[in-house]
Amino acid sequence: MHFLSHEAVAQDRLPTIARVHYEGGGDWYANPSSLPNLLSEIGKRTTVRVSSRPAEVRLADPDLADHPYLYLTGHGNISLSDREVEALRDYIRNGGFLHADDNYGLDASFRREIRRVFPAEELTDVPLDHPVYRIHYSFPGGLPKIHEHDGLPAQGLGIFVEGRLAVFYSYQSDLGDGWEDRTVHGDPAEVREQAIRMGVNLFLYALSAGPPR
């Protein structure tokens, strides 16, 4: 019989970031060191006690609602079943938060699938005075640019549900690359710092804007 340690049980009860495992061929598992590094920094820089381990979740899993912050990334195609579309819609309408991070190559499929989730809503620019840009660190110019991609400016796009920013799409930025170990991409320290700071803001916003836990 296998018994979990008290430390493992305690970790499992702390809030964390849940990586979305999706079908369609895209590498949903991209940037493996990104979320552990971000969680570590959240623990160091804020008073919030967080798990040191990210979770992994499929959208049809029964425990989806237990996760305040869903993180979706990758370089390829995303394909959601009708059941997953309905589950994600219910999750978001009930106070959940989805962060989709463009890792270069998922843009077309993410926009297609999120339109299935909210066919009457549009991805729009998140206003620069929104709390997600100032809840802990100040980003007066909005989403920081981490990787070049097409050379386009970074855009923080969102879908609002009853006035609440419920979906945040970091487009042409690639925050996850900035959260990875320094040796993976060789980004300058100041660039990685901006990515971490934005990740801290996103996590704190997700906890503050969701339902009471």
C-alpha cells in the first residue's frame, strides 16, 4: 500500500497552476521548467502559499473546478471535443481563469477553439489600467515582449464574462519561454524578470477574481 507523506498531501491542497492537456497534435507540455520556476517565484515574492508542483488537467476531468488558474500553451494545433468546450465554458462562467500563452504556432487553433467556447464574445485588448497589469507589479505599457516571433508587438487580449477578465491571451509575447530555466533560451536577466513579474500578476489576479475558495 502506498502512503503519501504529510508534505505531499499539504502541497496538493495548496493553490497551483494547472497545465491543460489537450488533443490535436500540439505540444501542450512545452516549456517543462516554466511553471515550477514561476510557482517558486510566486512563493518567494508574495505572501500566498502555493504548491511547488504544477498540476496537469484535461478539461473534462471532474476536478477541473479545483484549479483557479488554467495554463494552455504549445506550438501546434489545439482540438477540443464538444464535452471539453462545454466543460471549459462552465468552468469560466463559474469563476475560473484561463491563461493561453502563444508559444508560436497555436494562434489560429486557439482563436478557433475559444470561439467555440464563447461564440458571441471577441478577444479584445485588455485595458492598460486593468488590475492584471498592476495587482503586484506595474506594467503601464501592458504585456511585456519576451520573444520576437513575427516581430509584432506583444498583445494582452482577453474575454470578459460579466465584467470579469476570465480569459487572458498573451499573444506575440511567449511568457512561458521567459519562465524557463535561464540556460534554455538564453534570455537576458531583465527580460526573464519581466516575464516572471507578469506571471506573478496573472496568478494573483486569478486568485483574487475567482470565486471564494
